[in-house]
Amino acid sequence: MYNLTYENVHNHFKLNGFHLDKEDLCRVAYSFIKEGEDFEKPVGDFLLDWFDGKPHIEMRTSGSTGTPKIIQVNKQSMVNSALATGNFFDLHSGDRALQCLPVKYVAGKMMLIRAIILGLDLDYVAPSSHPMKGLTDKYDFVAMVPLQAQNSLKELQNVKKLIVGGARISASLEKQLIKLPTEVFETYGMTETITHIAAKRVGEKMFTVLPNVSISNDERDCLVIHAPNIISEDTVITNDLVELVNEKQFKFLGRIDNIINSGGVKIIPEQVEQKLAEKINGRFFITSKEDMDLGEKVVLVLEGEVFEIDKSIFNSLDKYEHPKEILFISKFKETENGKVLRKESLK
């Protein structure tokens, strides 16, 4: 499976309708850098880096597993990741794909590499919150962040398979995506794993890992990823609490960094949020504040204008999960992918 190298360009690869080989791509890259639109310049930079003959490329991590940093990523690992994705999602040369993610992030880079290695017919558009606005073509494979998917619900009938990553899919968006004829998958991954290493159909609870990836958990019950063909290190140790089903499947529970210790009881905010998801319209999250008696108290933070909350929505919660305080914030702070920054928002 892993006999292709980063020097290869599939002979079926197309970019915006044009067959391009390695030399063509380098010429296009120079053109993008010199006279391209703002979103095309990073594409040009990345293509030149990809074909510079060096076995590694530099990427900035998001900080999911620690402080954001620059890491060196093996190009062959990126090729192997593209092949694993092609295998998992049953992609074939000639399939039509849409590139609507910014190339400065790993997910955008990997859409380009998948197309080049797997021979996809790739259209690219400027990254925006409404990426399919005005598009009438049909696509076999598209990757988006949740906000893009939310804003493309009408157009997604023209997409066969959609992967959504970068931030968790909300309960309300999941309900809408399940109704579509599109096969929609939520992905799990990070820069350190060269984009996703697992995926699940929307509506399902368990993530299934890609080919040649295995998983375990450490003494904290956090996910440990083993993927020697894809990740540079032997393993990636995450801060994500998981329930292991088997060596190929896991259920995401929450981030260990977010755990609340209230009166000696450990509470996983993401689990509380799941219980409240059906009962609260709009965005919210569960966090904590210092408390003299409990050490930490549970706090519900809602986005938008202040409104009266019916306390009966908390009836499904355990005693220690009940919010002791409710705060309203006009607008949450978030990453470009739409991931809510809890601590920054609370400040």
C-alpha cells in the first residue's frame, strides 16, 4: 500500500479542471505566489515546499497536546495518511473533490496531498464560511469545519461524502446532517497525527481508526495513538479522555484539562454538555470557578443576550453536575476552525 512517494503526482490528478504534473504544479505555485489572490499564496508556498526535494515539511501545531510549536513532519507520512484516508473512505482516482479549507492548516494541506496522490479531480475555492455558495457541481468528497457545514446544508445534497473536523459537531448540527442524503463523518485528529486518524458517521458514538492505526489508553484513561506509518514519533499521547471499545474503536468523553473537581467529585464538562444539548438553543459550555466550599463549582456559560432559564432543564443532571452559576457572554472567542476557546471566552 505504501509504495508511492512524495515525488509522485498521480496521472489522473486535476486542479480546477486541468491535468497537472509536478513541473506544472511548480509553475502554478510560482504564479500563485507572484500574482495570486490572498488565499492562493499559501497554496503556492506549500506546493514549492512539497516539491523542494527535502523529506520533511514544517507545520505549526494547534496546541491540542500542549503548547503550540513548530514540528517537522515527514512527507512520506503525509502520503501514507492520504492513502489511509483513500482506503477508509473508498476514494478512487477521478473522484471529484472540493478544497475549501485554508492551506495554512494541516487539514487544508492534506486535501491537496490526497488529490495529488490519489488522483482526485480537485476544485479549489477561497476558504469562507459559505464555501459552496453559488456552486452547482456534484462532488464525491469534501472536507469542512462545522461552521462551513452549517452554512452549506442546502448545497450538501450535491456531495456524496463529507468529513467534518477542526471542532466538535454540535447536537443541533448533527441532527440536521443526519437527515441529508450525504454520507457525513466526524473526524478525530490533530497536527501531530497529520490530520485525522479516526472517523465516525454522524449519529454514531464510536470513532473507528484508519488503516494501520491502533490505539490504547494511559494511566489517566487518555487516548494513546500508535501509527508508525503516519506519525513521526512512535506514539502520540493525547489529553483526550476516552472509553476504549477495542483496539480499533473508542468513544470520546472529554478533555482531561477541562475536568472539574467539585467537592471531591470529578465532572467531565463535555458529558454534562451532552445531557443539556437537546434543551438549550444556541451555543453554551460548562466550565468552573473557584469556590470556598467545593473547591470548584460548575458554571454554565451561554452565548448571546441574557434570558430567563427554566431550571427544569437541569433535572437530567446528577447532583454535582448542576450549575451553581449561569453566565452570559455576548460572543464566544473561538479558533478559525470554530472551536470555542473556553478560558479565553470566560476572561
